Amino acid sequence: MKKYKVTVNGTAYEITLEEINAGDVKTESAASTTATAASGEGESVTSPMPGNILSVKVSEGSSVKKGDVLMILEAMKMENEITSPADGTVKSLGVSKGTAVETGTVLCVIG
């Protein structure tokens, strides 16, 4: 462990940092919107942030390609495209237009 002094806006803080091995760190891309579906049916597309679903561009049974826009999520007055993580078929939709979602809410499953 190493101690450091950091000054923020004129106020000094003492912090302690612990060095860890790169193999011990679990990382997740901030841009990633996918997680493995618990049921094993496919890939769950989850909400990366809280917001409201403005529009749903697909329906159950729709064929999608990686990068296709699945829906539009409004968050902080910005429209965010939620895209397909892989080629496949929309197995289920968990939201509809107007639905309020939280971070991690399953939006749909691609199989």
C-alpha cells in the first residue's frame, strides 16, 4: 500500500492505494449493454442507464444483425440507440414504448 496526498480545489486529502495484479481485476465495458440470459435462451440486452424507452424498432421474432438499432432510450434529455450485440432473432421483448427503465433492466433477448 502506498500513501499519497491529493489536493482538490485547494483542499488536501490523504489517500491510500493498494497495488493489485491485473488478473485480479474484473472489468466491464461501459458501452456494453449485454449480459448472458439466465435461461440460456440467448443474450440479454440490458439498459446501460436509467431512462425512458422512446421507441422500439423491433418485435418478437424479428431477425437482427449485430449493430442494428433495437430501440431508443432517452436518458438525461439525450436519445441513445440500443443496438444488437450479435446476429440473431429477437426472442422476447421486456419493454415497450414509454417504459421507464433502470440500469440493468432486461430490454430484450437475442437468440
